Amino acid sequence: MNLADTHSLQASFADPEWLAAHWMPFTGNRQFKAAPRLFTAASGTHYTTADGRQIFDGLSGLWCCGLGHGRPELVDAVARQLATLDYSPAFQFGHPLSFELANQIVARMPKDSGLNRVFFTASGSEAADTSLKIARAYWRAQGQASKTRLIGRVKGYHGVNFGGISVGGIVGNRKTFGQGIEADHLPHTQPPSGSFFKGMPPTGAELADELLNLIALHDASTIAAVIVEPFSGSAGVVIPPVGYLQRLREICTQHNILLIFDEVITGFGRAGAWTGAEAFGVTPDLLNFAKQVSNGVQPLGGVVAKQEIYDSFMQSGGPDYLLELPHGYTYSAHPVACAAALATLAVMEQEHTLDQVRTLAPAFEEKVHNLRGARHVADIRNYGLAAGLTITAHPGEPARRPFEIAMSMFKKGFYVRYGGDTIQLAPPFISTPAQLDSLINALGESLSEVA
Ligand code: PMP
């Protein structure tokens, strides 16, 4: 069967068994399979559905396709790499692209940050667990094996592996699976509904001081790391208050605790800079990335470590053929993913993508905040090309309205994400101002149409 042939596929849409075979992730399977939403092609800022409609990609895939879809540069790079070296063992052998990509990523870390050693994974969840494991192993390598405790944040999202859901603060991700690894949580920094702050909230930096309480409780000699997203996406776009990340950094430095930034969403352009660290002027010790690094066309993620962390592993006294860190994935630094990422970075340079994002962001902010006062909108938050709207709860069915709004948008030709009590927007970096207008106008209509 030619998978591009939507007719041969459509014949099966009515077959519940055919649909049942795929247990879909983070999806209401029963609802979806009753009325499947299928994309069969994508080009530029739009998807094509199985029934031939054009859908504007208001979340850049899942925050990962900022350069849009079907980019010939990426298609060529991936095709060429597949034909040249389709796979190379991730352990004990290498290929040139991963070293080139590591250097290119390092070159985009904040100046003088010391973030210059890259460990590759194939996803953001793997990056999260890798960073937590590196943090623990680092302290062991330093002779401080008691430093094992990990601290995340309420509403934090660090993927779905056991480390990530343990430090993460998304209730649904944790309550289904029971006890994870031990972790503490700082309070979230989402301002009360009705704040409607544009960009960074002016107050709330003192929320970082809760870390001092956790240190008083547990003692810094037991704490390995704190992990936060510079701004969170999956929790509904929560922006750090002015001075908050600086305060976290100060406390971590003072008490010898590693600071991990999960930049799976903020990395590679969404914040109008290569990293959230640069955008917010705060340097972590470990920085996780994924998604936009390869424009979503191939799975790739990783952790950038400060050199002193890497060096502490290299200085182990054992024979040089032994592993310094027994960790890695079959698909770490997959050559085809590396080719996609190198092409993504090249396109971003050629097209001055960061400038594009910084140019679009202020108008996007204005437009999205015009929805203040729209029906059901309890709060709006934004940074760069990301925005989150808190939607008032439907009595007895808290998550229903965001879902209905997203479905109404889909009918109008727009894809946006609903999660918890929020609608999330992350349009492609290549969006035109007119497309952003249409997106926000359609959202305004959907808000007024949904009961
Ligand atoms: N960390 C953050 C901050 C994320 O937003 C996500 C994905 N939304 C992840 C980790 C997990 O990434 P993945 O789905 O690639 O495992």
C-alpha cells in the first residue's frame, strides 16, 4: 500500500479494529478513534488532512517544527545521509557528523558559559533522565555520594521516563504510575489567574527561596541537582518572574547544587535566542535540548554539560579503555538525526531565524493579549513565539473546554494544543504576521462559540 495514497487509507478509517491496533500516546484513544484526525502531508506552515483540508500548524508540530514542514534542505540532508551511512553503532565507534554537530551546538551556548560537552539522546525524556543521572554520577565522581536528592518543580515537565516524571510536577503523569524516584518540588511560578502579564511577571522571584527551605530540611550534602524549564511549555506556558532564575542560580552555586535547565522547548529559537539561558541571562550546569534542534524531522535530543563536569569523569584513575559513564542509547547521535540537525542549524543561520522570531514576538504578544476579555479566558502568558491561555473550567469537567476549543479550531483549519486547563500556541518561526492574525482571530471565534 502506498501510504501517501489517502484513498487506500480512508477505506480503513471506518474499521475500528484497524484503528485499535495503534495505542496512541497522550491521546483520548476512544474519542480519537470515533472521529480520527489524520494528517497525510505537510508543507510550510500547513498540514494536509486525509480529507484534503489545509490546517495551520499553530504548535509547530509539538513545539519542534519552527522552520515549517517539507524543507528541501532538510529532506536532502536526511536522504543523502540515509544513502551514505544510515546507522552507525552509537557505542565505541563514531561518525563525523556527531562531532560536527556537538561543536555547532556548543558554539550556540551562551558566551563564556563553559557549556561545551554534548551527550546525545534521541528524545527530550531521555535528555531529562540523562541529565539527572549525570548529576548523581558527577557527585559520586567527586567523592560526594550522599548527594543524590533531586529537586523539580510543581507543573514542571521533563518527559515521561521515571526520572522525568519524578522530578516533574504534572500530576497526571505521576499519579497513574505510583512511586517514582524520590524527589522534592519547588512551587511553580504561574501568576494567579487574571494577572495577564506580558512576558516575564514582575513579581515572584522570591519563590526561588523555597529552595533554601528544602536545603534547611535535607541539607545540601544530600542534594544533587535542581531541574527547571526556563519557561515551561507543557504546563501551559509559565514564564519565570524577573530575577527568579538568577536567584535559583545563586542559591545553587552557594550550596554546591547543580542547576539543570530543561530547554527541550526553549532551546533553538522559541525564546528568540539559541537558548533560554541566553534569553534570561542565567547559565545552568547542564542544559537539556531536543525538538527544535532537528526541526522535528528526526528524533534527537541531548545534554550539554559544563566542561568541569565532563572532566571530572575523564579524570577517573582507571585504565583508559573503561567506560567513564555507563550510559547511552542505541539511537544516541543517530547519523540521520545529526544530518537533520546540522541542516536545521544551517537554515536557521541562513534565514536569520532568531531575528525573525524576535521581530514577530512583540506583535504576537499584542495579538494574543487582545484575547483578554474573550469568553472563558482566565489568563494569558507569553514569551517569544509561545503563549498559553488559561481557560475557565466547565462545571464538573475541568479539561473539557480546552478540548472543545481545540476541536473548534481544527474545524476552522487551525491546530493548537490543549492540555490541562490551557490552550497552547507555538506558531512556526516562518509564520507571517497575517497568519498570526488569522490564528488569533480564529481562536477568538472559537472562544466565543464554545459553550
Ligand atoms: N522536557 C520538556 C521541557 C518538554 O517540553 C518535553 C516534551 N514536551 C520533554 C522534556 C520530553 O520530550 P520527548 O517528548 O521528546 O521525550
